Amino acid sequence: MHDWIKTVPKAVLHDHLDGGLRVETLIELANEQNYPNLPSTNHDELKKWIQPKPDKSLAINLEAWEHTIGVMQDKDSIYRVTTEALEDLSNDGVVYAELRFAPLVHTFKGLTTGEVVDSVVNGIKDGMEKYDIVAGVILCAMRQEQNSLEVVNLCIEHNDVIGFDLAGPEVGFSVLNHSEACSLAVENNINVTLHADWEVAEGIKEVVIDSKAKRVGHGSQIINDIAFNNGEVTFQNTAAQYVFDNNIALEICPTSNVQCGAYSDVSEHSFGELFNAGFNVTINTDNRLMSDITMSEEVNNVVESFGLDEKDILGITKNTIEAGFVKPELKNKALKKLS
Ligand SMILES: [Zn+2]
């Protein structure tokens, strides 16, 4: 890895809280809680079990979430995972981080949804202070469920929550099924970013035009909606043009995309072409634990694949923070770290 990558200020917009635990924390929490279901309580064995398997088309181990969510069912555990995420990101040179998670799946041991959200918000507040990082939390509803309105209402009730997202499977589960929730969010000035991965061609339009999202989770498939004419980018549809003209940030997660089978290698990812075309591309980890990736490694992969330099990454970090959902004064605090 290039020496400067670890220290250059980095920013991440798309990092799932329940996909970023430390392996040792997962084991310790399981032990404390007498959680019986972990496949192993040995660090190396468990890490190996969770790790992406390169020989599968869908390499990310979806079963691992059952366990990370399984041990995040009380206030202390949720708080611990949140503060540790900020510690790890800060140690990795990340100056701005947005974490996201689905609050409704953390109530199986009796926490109220409000308590769940407060546990993360408290972790963010304390972690920001302790680890000198600017951070915020986005609440996710799941596309395959019917409770997105409840999640938007949690965003409205909790002033410290910075945004709303829809995650989960996309094929057969359109965001348009959640138009009431997205409208409610927009009407209440809740920032909206929605997952639109590569499998659904109309995903970008549904997200930015129909649902008025300010950012796109993933979004790398927009490469299919543009063409290059003598070096000039041209647009095949109004959604792609809209994303470009409005500088809508794409929360690109290169490693996660490769592991899910969208690209054979980061060097094949559309990131490079989108960056060169002038799209507002950001670099994101998605799930640090499940993908076995750090932000520095993610940035390094992009740098090596597309020949970017420190100035390019600083520019991306600046754009990323500017696309962030935290309050302006906090954004400025993070931006000051770039000078
Ligand atoms: Zn995601």
C-alpha cells in the first residue's frame, strides 16, 4: 500500500454498522450474552468463516449478519459496536463517517426502537469526541419489509439521525413500494439516500427521480446509461443526466461489488470511467467485517486500479464530506482537516 493512503484524510458515506464489527468483539459479546449460535469462538476460525469466498459468485457471507445482529440486542452492545467503529475508522485516517443500520432488527430482546436509536446516537456522540472524527447515523428500512414508515418516523423523532435509507434485496422489491415513506421523509426534511445496485436497470431513476434521494447507494450501474462521444459524456436517459447535472453523489463500494459478482476485479469497476467523466463518485467500504476490508485498503485498490494520486483522493474526500448529511458546522469541522 502507498504510504500516504493511511494518513490522507478519508471520508466514508456508506458503511453498515452491523457489517463492521471487530471479530474479537463479536466473540466477546457472544460470550458475555451466552449467545449459542456462533460457528466458532476462535478468532481465526470465525474470521475465516465470515470472510468472502472468492470461488462463489455471491461471495459475501449473508449468514454472518444473523450473528452480528444477534449480539447487538442490548444498549451496551450497540453502543460498544458504534464507538469501536468510529475508533477503527479514525485510526485508519477517516475524518468523516456516516454509519447506517436497520433499527427494527435490534428489538428482539425487548429494547424499544427509540432505545436502539439512542444507543447508536450516544455512541456516535461519545465516539466523535473521543476519536476526533465527525460522524452521523442513517436509519435503514428494508425493501422486502412493510415497515419503512415506522423507520422514517424514527428519523423524524430523533433529531440526531441524519438520514433515511432503503436497503435489502432489489430485484422484485422496488423502492416504489415505499413511496409513502420516501415522501414522508422528504416532506419532513429528512435526507434520503437509497441503495440502487447494479441488478435493476431502472434503479437509478426510481431512486433519484421518483423517490427524490439526494444520493445513491452504490449506483455504479449508471455506466450503462451513459456513452462517450469524442471524450464527451452523453446521456441515454434523463436520470443519468440528472445525476450528473446535480452532482448527486454515488456511494460506490468497489470491493463489495466485486465480492457480489458485479465485476471480476476492482480494476474492471466502472469507478474509473465515472470518475474521469466527472461524476461525483465517493469510495466506500459497505461492510468492513464481511468484506474483510478497511477504508485505506479500499482507497488503495482504487488508486492502484485507476492511477489516482493523493490530490485526487483529497478531492474525493472533499466532495464526499460536502455530500454528507451532518449539520453544516460539523461538515466544516471535517473539511478543516483537509487543509
Ligand atoms: Zn449497503
